[in-house]
Amino acid sequence: MAKRIDVSGLSAYYGSHKAIDDISMTVEPRSVTAFIGPSGCGKSTFLRTLNRMHEVTPGGRVEGKVLLDGDDLYASGIDPVNVRRTVGMVFQRPNPFPTMSIFDNVAAGLRLNGSYKKSELNEIVEKSLKGANLWNEVKDRLNKPGSGLSGGQQQRLCIARAIAVEPQVLLMDEPCSALDPISTLAIEDLIGELKERFTIVIVTHNMQQAARVSDRTAFFNLAAVGQPGKLIEIDETERIFSNPSVQATEDYISGRFG
């Protein structure tokens, strides 16, 4: 079941450097929220705090709260591995496991998290590939390496791998930046379908993409180089692009800076 995210007073650090400062927002279940803003303003850092990937970086730590349906993901005793199973992530560049077959790529997370009969694995892999709109393209070569697929197919394979373990939230960090326009369109169509089942948060530098795929858009910026990134405003996507509340948002969207 898709879950709601409530973030309050969240700051993230790399060692002594504060990367983002005092961010609060709500992400509604079964919706797409897009993060936009200039490079270096903390969008991807913030995204990584939502499934505790930020801590994987040496010196990475956070202050504040991230609640998933009211449960604090950073409370003591919470296993980060379980958090990442609940809050899946798709990265900027397709990263299938190069030595694994298409089937094993999708099944990898399942095998880590429990024991399944072969028939159960077959069913979940097929369902996940169908969910990623990839089944018809690969069903006759499931035992071939995932690395042999095109870039767009590899990214959909990574999405299939992410949804196979049935997360409630799906984070996407610029999932189309390495793809051609046709593959980008396929991913965007897929995002529209996946939001029926998942809460989706996407970082994108492509403002047209944010306008096309998201229900709400958050604009991030930083006051100066070396300063932490801040959330400037978040609102319905149509309002952000047609009538933002903050001048800096309008300046960025209209191309005056960034």
C-alpha cells in the first residue's frame, strides 16, 4: 500500500558541511512529486534522506524527522535495510547487475529478503516486468544478461527490480537523464501507471518532464555557492508553473537563472 511521507525540520550533512537546511514537506500517497532546481541545491541529497541512503556516504547524517505513515524512519532501532525495502530507489544511470540474467536481476532483491519457491519467483518476476512495461520485450530471453538491453530497457529493468520487493514508495533520481527521447517517453508513461500503486518522488532537471508527470512540484535553491540548499516552495504542479508564489521560482522556471 502506498504511504504518505511527512518531513519536518530536516537538515542533512556531509561531515561538517550542511548540504540542505530545515526542509519540511508532505508527499501524498499515490501521487508523483517532482523536485526541480539548479545543480548543487540539494535535490538528490534530500531524496536520499527519504530512504536513508544518505547515511551510506561517509560522514552523512541528518537532523529532523522523516515519517512514513507516522513511523519515524530515523528512530532508534529502525533497520535502514528495511527502510530501503519499503522505500525503493531508481538511480540516474541504469545499473543492472552486469553478470546477472534479466530474470536474476529482477529476483535479486527477493532472494536477499527471503526464500521463495521457483514458481513464486517466476510469478513475481513476470508481474514486475509487466509492471515495468518490459515483459513483452524480454520474455523470450530472460536468461540473457541484463547488460545486453538498450539503455531505456535497462532503466525499466531497474524499475522492475525495485518494484519486485513491493515497496510503498519509489524514489527516482533523474531516471531519464541518460536516455533518448523515445525511452524517456516510455519511462514517463510508466511513472503515470505506477502512481496508481506507489508514492513516487522524482528528481529532474527537465522542467517539461516535471510538468508532464508530476502532481506536485517542489523548487529547491541555495542562497549562494557553499550555502545549504533550501526548499523554496512546493505546490500543485500547475500552479508552480503558471503562478508560483515566490519570485525565485518564477525566475528559475522562466530561465532567468539556473
